[in-house]
Amino acid sequence: MEAVLSRDSDKWLVAMQSEKDSMYANKLWTLVDAPEGVNSIGCKWVFKKKIGVDGQVETYKAKLVAKNFRQK
């Protein structure tokens, strides 16, 4: 988690919280305990800075995405 250890960590944490709030508000998923013996799909955070025409960072975006997995 290089982004949350950087000097802009407070901005990345706000972006992550915003993404989680959006997911809950849009009812994309509900956090539950996994049933015993079930393998869950992993996830990871993807971070991106949006740069304006002046070359300055306009927004910090964080997305929670499912990791790649293989079907058996």
C-alpha cells in the first residue's frame, strides 16, 4: 500500500472511504462473514490521480476491484 504510506496518504484515505461509501449507498455489496469452507474472491485497491490541464492533481481516485482468478 504505497499510496497510503505516501505524503498524500490523507487524500488517498479520503478517496478510499468515498469509494466504500458509494458502494454501500448503491447497494453493490454487503459485508458478511464468509461461510466455513468457502474460498472468497480476493480484492485490491487501484489508485489513480486525475491531472488537470495545468498539470496539478485535481482528484485522487480509489477503486476496489476483484483480483484475477481462474475458473476450474
